[in-house]
Amino acid sequence: MGRKNASDDLTFEEKQNFHANFRYMWDKLGTSYYYILGPDSKDDFEERRNGINDDLGLLPSYTICSKCYTGKENFWPGRNTIRKVVNFYNRWITPEISVAEIISTRLAESDDRRFRIGDEMDHRFIGVYYGYYWSQNLKKLTGAYLILTPGSTKMMAHLITGFRTDEDLHEQNLLDHVIGTNKISNSSYHEWFIHMPVQKQQTNYYTGEAEMNGSTIVIRLSGNDRDFRRMTLILNTRAFAQSEKFNRSSDGFMAFVLSSGTGAAPPFFCRMGFIRKDSFPLSLETQQLGELLINDRSEQVTELTTGLDSKWIETVWALKADKNNPPRI
């Protein structure tokens, strides 16, 4: 259908998109314009506001919001109304949208890429991952575990680094009492660590939180010891299928890692590849993995590109299909 009239400057389809996206916004926020702007006392709706407010006065009036929600044929939102809704949306949901986007697309179709600010969690990344990185000190591929668990608003992260052999990475007490539990903690790790032979006490444990946007996950980690160790992981998720029809768990990803080092080791930067833990892990002796993780010194700027991330996953898939690289345990 065409425009209602020239002053409205919206097609019927754009009007329909706006109304659908207005309703989507409230579904994403888990509340309603009624609880934010309604005629009754706000004190009565503390729980139903779900932490959302309009203290900045970004929304149009309650009456206009009601018309935006119902989307009746005789109501055509003006540009000022649309701008107000976009400003309110961008305060509470990331990534930001524009006036053009709210009238030209259906935001619900890309829901898995949209997060309530302060509520950054994607269930497809929750789980246990094998980690692989090149140790400049040891001159060999070294193992790790990354465990991402749900938190109150963000994903919580646990990282154990420093496994030198496949046998160490798959030590049974580690799997049973640390990795295999749903309550991994510094105490469960420490209990396992102190009972290991002294020559095997080479690992480090970190905890922290993960922050997300549409293309990356940033994990900031701290070690619980006197070295005040810090580590930051930056994961590129652009290569991960975002469409709802691919609503599956992540198989793995590539990350850049910056470490503060320890009392015995200087700060360092490295690549770290992750593979979701399954029945066929890959060996630390796998040459193809090491080749992807050694830092390239030929360029002044090193980028974690979608191509590099995709190459990591494609290599992992090929190695798993070949099944000639089992761990040596």
C-alpha cells in the first residue's frame, strides 16, 4: 500500500514495521510502557518494571505509546515519536538502531544479536571448551580449559591454563572434580591442585565476567593468588552463524589473549583457540593447530579477522572428521 498522505512520510509497510518493533522492544525488556508511564503509582510496579525506567524522559506520552503498541490503522506515528522510541531503545538495548532501521526491518528476526544492556548473555556460548595456545617459553602447543556459565546478568568465565601434555589435560581427578562439576570454583581447583605431584603443579586458575556485543565477547579474568595475575580474552564471534535457523551451540572460536604475566614470567600476548569439549578432543601434538596459533610477526598490526576465526573452526572440523589426531593419554 502507499502512503497515508505526504505529511506522514511513511509507507504502510514502514508503519507496520515500527509497530512490530515497538512491541518487540517491550518484550525484550520484559516490561510494558504501562508500568513505566502508566497512570497509577510507579511504586506499585517495582517488580514489573524489571529495572527499566524513563527518568530521562525519552519516551512519548503514555497515550501515544498506547497507540504505538496497538498499531491501529488510523494512527500514523510522526518522525518525532519514532525518534523518541529509538532513543529509549538505544538506552536499554544494544547494539543501537537508527530511525531508518526501526521502520525498515523486523528487529525480532535478529533477536539473538540483541542484548539488554546489563544483561549480556548468549546461551549458545555457555559450556566447557578445550583451549590451545602456543607457549613461547616451552616452544610448543599448550592446553587450557575455558568454562562459561550463566550469571545473574552476564556470563561468568573460568579459565585454567598451563597444561603441557594431553595426559595432564585429561587427568581424571581434574575432569571428575573440577571440570565435570557445575560449581567450578577456586576452592575446587585448589583442592585438586594441591594433591597433584609438585612437578605437575604448572597450571593457573582465573575467574571473571564476559561482556558481549554483536561481534565480540570480552572476558576479563583475575587470578586468585599473590601474583595479582590478570588476563583479557577478546573473542571474535562474527564468523558464528547469527540467524535463528542456526540456533545451535558454538563449536569454538579464536581469541586474542593479553596476560599480565606472573612473578616468574613477563606479560605476553598470544592467540588462543577454543573447541567445545566433546568425545573427540584434539591432541596438543596436532601440528595444524599450532601453525594457526603462532603469532605472525610479518605485520605491524595483528588482527583477529573473520577469516582467521573461520579457518580455525574449519581446521578443527577437518581434524575431527579425519580422527587421526587423538590426544595421547
